[in-house]
Amino acid sequence: KQEVTQIPAALSVPEGENLVLNCSFTDSAIYNLQWFRQDPGKGLTSLLLIQSSQREQTSGRLNASLDKSSGRSTLYIAASQPGDSATYLCAVMVTNDYKLSFGAGTTVTVRA
Amino acid sequence: GAGVSQSPRYKVAKRGQDVALRCDPISGHVSLFWYQQALGQGPEFLTYFQNEAQLDKSGLPSDRFFAERPEGSVSTLKIQRTQQEDSAVYLCASSLAFGQETQYFGPGTRLLVL
């Protein structure tokens, strides 16, 4: 069974600082990896999706890297803003499967 | 609508009560998924439909949980004789074609069993 771990569980930074969120997974035979954002009481918003053949994806201030062989992904958020405060979830889809395996998330607080 | 919708958004049930949670996927989406998210945890897979066929129900925690999608669009997740441990957010997701397409999530139904 795919196990997904996210470290740290919570993070508090002053506005303007760069954020680094880590995700690790046990089964390297993945089809893709996705980063989601979840605001309190809300559903999941997809931020970035990295296919297994890719090493990274970028969208605005967000950059996600993928190292399949070591079972790791990192989400970088540059120049954080209070609006970035949310829980960030990493999810992995294994090859020949369709279900997403999620980590428990990293809850980020950006202080103004 | 433009996205996945779920109703009700919040549900409070007394222990032992039956509940039904509804998911309206994006129009035309073939695949539909249900996930359960306990407080402070990531979502856990419950079940998967391709059109009206339930192809995988391996994540349903007990036989009190039942899901259906009779016409291949709207889906209902039913929980019989609710228990306190059923309290969670139930998320529905749909994807355009077969399971490995991008999944689009609804806002979830927050269930509290007292």
C-alpha cells in the first residue's frame, strides 16, 4: 500500500519568507503526483500536477519538484503572503491504479 | 454547473440514524470517486464508479456504507446506523474519462454524528 508522509505537519512564517513543504512516498511506481490546497471547511483545489516523467512543474510563485527514485516531492512557495495560509496536501496516483493516496497535509500560517 | 457540487454541505445526525449524501459530478464526467477525510488527516479512498458501474468499493469501511450511481451521473453515498467514528468530511471527485485523468473535487459534506 502506498504510504504518503508530509513534513512538517504545521508551519508558521512571516510574510515574504519562502515556504518549503515536503512529501515522501513509499512506492516509486507512480503515475503522477499532485499538490492540493485546502482552506478550512472547503474542498480541494489542485495546484500542480507532475507526471511521472517530469521533474518539476511551475505555476506563478509555486514550484513543485519530483524525485521518483528517492520517493520525494517538494513544493516551494516564493515570497509567501497571508493569503497562502491553508493546508497543503500531497497526493500520489500509482501506476495501473486510479485512486489517490494522500498525505495528512501541512498546515501553513503566514503572519502579516 | 461548472464544478462538482455536493449536498448537504453539513449534516448532523444522531447515532443510529441513516444519512444520504449527494454528489453531482461535472457534466459528462465518466469517473466518480468518494473519499473520506477524518479531522487532521488526508482523504482516504472509499469507492470508484465508471459510469453506473461500481468498479471498486474496497475502501468502504463497513457494510453500513453503500454507494450508488444508477444513471451514471449523480451519486449517493448512504451510511446506515451511523456511528460516532463516521464523523468526517466526505469528498466527491469526478474525472473526464477513465480513472487516471485529473480528479476534480467538490466542497465536501461535513458529517457530525452525535
